[in-house]
Amino acid sequence: MFDYVDLNQIDPTFSPLPEDMYKVRIVKAEKRELVYKTGARAGQTGQVINLQLAVVDHPSYSGRRLFEGFFPNNFSFRVLRRLADITGIQQEPGTVLDTWLTAMTEAQPTVKLRVGYKKDRDGNVIIDETSGKPRDNAVDWREMQPGD
């Protein structure tokens, strides 16, 4: 996992990445159990698929990590299917999704993604009250491309 990191190219700040297209490596793909803490499902268990992405081949931000979680819904399933198609790592018929996630982690393919700033329900960028700057990143999965 550390083979491609050059610490001299790492941005040591914790600020979000500027909005742009980034080439990212899928470092880890896993299904996790969770317990809902709030809302109508509080106290119930569920599952989420977590992806850990690392920016690669960027002059300023190589090594920076993005973390994305997918809950079981149509949008998530479409994103995961497109990820399979773009990377060429397909789920074998009759196998559980965990097997595909393991294959994705072992292969660590790259894709290009548009990364922007996280927005509230009204479409406004969420601003950090302390710094006055955008607080978090969000990936626009609709613009996913092969990493070449």
C-alpha cells in the first residue's frame, strides 16, 4: 500500500482537495456492519460499503485520501456497477459481493473522478466555521472515467 507514496509530494494540510478531476487508486474496498445512531433506524444494524481512495500522479496532492461510503440503494449499486465496468474487475456470477470487494482491493485499480466540495441540501458548499473555507470533499461519481 505504501509502494507508490513519495512523502515529498504529500500535502501536509488537512484542507479539502481543490475542485478538479483526480486520478485515484482504490486502496481498499470493504463491506462493514454498522449500528444506526439517529433517525428512524436508530439502534438497528445495517451495512455499508466503504471505499478508501488515494490520489496518484498529482504534482501537489499525491497520497491524499478520500473515503466514500455506500448504503444499499439504487445509486450505490449503479456506482459500483460502473466501477466494475470501468476497471474491468467484474463480480463473478454466483459469488457474493464480498468476493468482488476483495478482488478490487487486491487489484487496486485506478480511475479518474471529479472531486468537489460537500454541499448542504440547498446546494451550498459547507463551510468550516473556524477557517471560513470549504470543510469536506465529495466525489461526483457520475463523471467517473478509466484511470489509464
